[in-house]
Amino acid sequence: MSSHARITASVYTSHVPAIGVAMDQGRTADPYWAPLFAGYEPSRQWMVDNKPDAIVLVYNDHANAFSLDMIPTFALGTGDRYEPADEGWGPRAVPPVLGHGALAAHIAQSVIQQDFDLTLINRMTVDHGLTVPLSLLFGPQRADAPGWPCPVIPLAVNVVQYPVPSGRRCFQLGQAIRRAVESFDEPLNVQIWGTGGMSHQLQGPRAGLINREWDNAWMDRLIADPAGLAEMPHVDYVREAGSEGIELVMWLIARGAMSDLAGGPPPRVAHRFYHVPASNTAVGHLVLENIPKESPQ
């Protein structure tokens, strides 16, 4: 067994705030919501069977930890604890997010030395962009619990205020994170999650836009041709997936961290799910497992 950490899987999911509300209010069995939550049941069992030692969770803040006065392009949480944010109606009744300071500090050191200018955040609150994915994959957690089932390192990406980072740069950052994790001198099982999307637009004449065909073709390409997908320009996301569809560049960070981009075998698709609508958003979800080079396909 390796004495170093390794990324064993990547998880991708939308982070629609209404999903968190449905869970918090006990409405997951309502006819409207039941099909969506049923689609996550296989992944919840997968998480039980493949519990990580730490998660690097890529998400975007929605003007809670950061205002429009100051928006870092890439911000890595290096603290030990993050409280749920008050998004205007009180914090979600979920546990605090506990960090992994040692691994986060190592990732920061390594990634900055690979020429990425990260903003380091020692204290911040985390909003639905981070807590809804945790709820979806781990299930409801008591608010008075000491924390979620494993430490989480938040990586906040600016996809709110232009200019936002290119898909190529996000993809490269994922590759840098993989190298950082693999040089950490503890045998940790690390997962990296990419969140946000899929197609949706919250304002203007196209408010409510959902593009099923494009979303599913994009997921196909994320699995099979991530390097090519990373070259997609921003205008394609906005035109085909709506103004908020640009959140999908965050999935490219998680995909870039997979080992096939460093000469390993193609990842195994453990679960894939797509559902519309959830509020006014298309929901996409994917779990990819890294396969050790010596393992049979």
C-alpha cells in the first residue's frame, strides 16, 4: 500500500438550493422531489462503501463568504471548521464542516509552487453550494452533530462575476491538485467533488432555460474527452446552458484530478443520473472511480 495520499474518485453534482430546503423540511418523499432523491440513493450507498478520509469540494460561493467587493478566482479553505452561512433566511440546520488543515496547507504549498495563485481562507462560512452536495451524498445529518462524516477542504471558484476562469485553467488546476495530493506523506483516501450546474438561467428573457440534450452530451464528453471539453469557450456555456451553466467549469477541476490524465486507465462510471427539473434547474450527477494501473478493467 502506498504511503502517500491518492485521489480514488471524483463526484459531480448540482447544488440547487431548493434541494437543501426540501431535505431540511422533510419533503424528500413528495411526488415532485421523490424521483430526484431516488437518483442519489445508489451514490449514498456507494459513499458508505467508499467513505473517504478527506474531500476536496469545489463549489462557488453565492455572495455569502465573499461579496462583490472582493471575489477571489480560486480560494482554498485552510481552516479547521466552517459554519453554515446565513443566506437570508438563517443558516441551514446542518452540522459544521470540519476541515483538514494539514492536507489543505500541503495542497496550497504545492499548487502555488505549480504557479497557481490561490487565495488562502482561514475563516469563512459555507453556503448551499457546499452543504447541499454533502447532504445529497451523505444524507440528512443532525445539526447538533460535531461535523460531517469526513473532513472537507473547500475550494471556492468565482463563476459569479466576470471574468471567470477558463475551462482550460480549471482543468489544469485539477491536474495540479492531483499532483499535490499524491505528494502528501500520509496514506489518505481522498475524493474530489465538482459541483454546480447543469443548464439553468435565473434571469432575463431565457430564465428557466434547460437544455437536456446539451447537458447529457456534455457529461458524455466529460467522461470520454475531458481535455477536449476543457477547450470549450465560455460563450458556448452561456448560449447552450444559460448564464448559470458556466458553473460547469468547476466539474473540470474534479475531472482534471483523475489519474487517467496522468497515464492511468480510464475511470469507471460508478453511477450517473440526470433529472429535470429541480426548481428551475437541470440536475446532473456522476461518480467516477479511479482504477489502479494493476487492476483489471
